[in-house]
Amino acid sequence: MNTRKVQVTGGSTFTVSVPKDWAKQADVSAGSVVEMYPRDDVLVMQPQRDDDRRTGAIDVTGWDDEDVRRAVMALYVNGCDVLTIEGTPMEISQQRTVRKSAQDLVGLEIVDSSDDRIKLQNLLDTAELSVFDTLCRMRLVATAMLDDAVTALLESDADLSRDVIARDDDVDRMWHMVSRTFRTVLRDPGAVNDLAIDTETCFDYRLGARQLERIADHAAKIARLSLDVDVDEDAVFDSVATLHHVVSELIETAMSALLADEPARATDLATDVRTELSTIDDRVRSAEDDLHSLATDDAQRLGLVVDSLSRCADYSGNVAETALQRAAPAP
């Protein structure tokens, strides 16, 4: 740790020196301009850059398509504004994967392409993003997916099942954008001002977004399972519908707690979720007991549906826990 004594110059200006090693590493010298960001009793400083666009490049020669997809996602989430994917040469399937990955990420467009290189650029302005609005949108889409997935199961609606599966891409797109924004806030103090959100709040919202992304995944899983279920047992469907109703309310209450402005209300709502969660195991066992009369294949598929609903309940508990921590008094 380096310490410096604050000096007064000219009778009214406070000055403090910066560590020499840091200045060399940050390419700061006499005449350099630095940016300062007050954070309550903390002052954050960084050098001013003429071009603040982050660039990243990866050579994917010999990589399979899934690794290529993950590479594009990683560069995007890590905050790169200009992404270059190279290969000697790039296989057709790799090029197709890069293009598909760009379509699955908000704001990313291909700006240059050749046989051995594809260049992508993020065209979104950070100041135009709102993590709060994105989280609210994720909440609407993920909960609607879960509701529709169970409806498709109960009503044997194959078209609705396929629609739920397709919507999972929308939630993934928003999840990657929230993750990118969070990493940008961690790295760039100026982004906190642009986004009008503090780092802790962004962290809490990212945790909530992660749980919603998992809920959407399970909704898509239920939708896929419903395509192969052929059951006409009212008791079974009634128990699944009852479990879904409770889980859906838990998710809504937990998200309301996370997004609540008043700490007291957030605490009350999160506590309600934690209390109700204690009854979930009994409800799950009751639903599983009703499956014993079914054929093995259908019992197995509906057992996976019940398991997915149980996991969604757990995710609501994770959101509630984050809401409780967020509402706790600051030290």
C-alpha cells in the first residue's frame, strides 16, 4: 500500500502525488490527463485514453464449432468492442458459427470478412444500456416461458412448446448483455457514471439475471419434454399445475424483493420466499408420488418436469438471498 500526504498549493488547491511505478505502468507522465470519479469517501482515478475501444483477437485454427462459439461469447462478455476471429484458413462451419454467434449477441455486427478472418464490432453505446430495464425484461420473458411451458404440457400444445424453446435465445441474449455490462463496470469507473448504477447494484442485478437465465433454461427443458409426453391423468397434471403455481409465485416475489426500492419491503418479500421454500420439498414429493401409476417413460419425463420446477424454486431462493443482502444496512 502506498500513502501520500495531501498538500495545499496556492492557498486553495489540494494536491497529491501519484506512485511513480503506477505512473510508468499506466503511461502517465507530465502533461497527461487523468479522469477522477468520486465514490462517497473513495476517489477513483484512471488515465484518459483517446480511444477507449477494447479490442480482442483469437486464432481458432483447428477449433471445433462449439469452442469457436464460446470464444466469441467470451470476447463479447469481457467487454471487447472490436472482435477479430482468425483462422488459417477458417473453415466454412467456423465462419457460420461466428455469424450465428453475432446474431445471438446484442449490438454485435460483422464489419469485415474474408477467408481467414472475421471482424465484428459492438455498435451499442454503453450509456444507452439499462441493467435495470434489461433485468425487468428478462423477468417477464423467463416467467412467461415457464408459464407457457407448463401450459403446453397440460394442454399437449406442441406449437406453444416450440415457441417456448425459441424464446430461450432471447433470454440468453439479455443475459450475455448484463454480464458484459457488469464486467465493464468493474473495469471502467466511467461506466458507472454512464450507466447511472453503482457497482454493488450491478453485481446484485447480475446475480438475479443469472437465476432468470437458469429458469428460462428449465422452461425450455419442460417444453422439450412436453413434446414426448402422452398422458391423460388429471391427478398427475393437477399436482404439476399446483407445484408450478407455487413456484411461479416464489419467482415473482423474489424478483420483486430484488428490485424493491425500500429495504424494509425487500426484506419482507425475501423473507416470505424463504418461508414458503420450506414447503417445496413436501409439494415435490406429493407430485412425484402421483407419477407412480404412469408408464415408465412418461413417469420419467414428468419426473424431470417436477425436478425442473423444484430447481426453479431453488433459484427463487437464491434471488431472495441476494435481495436480503442488498437490503442489509451498509457498514
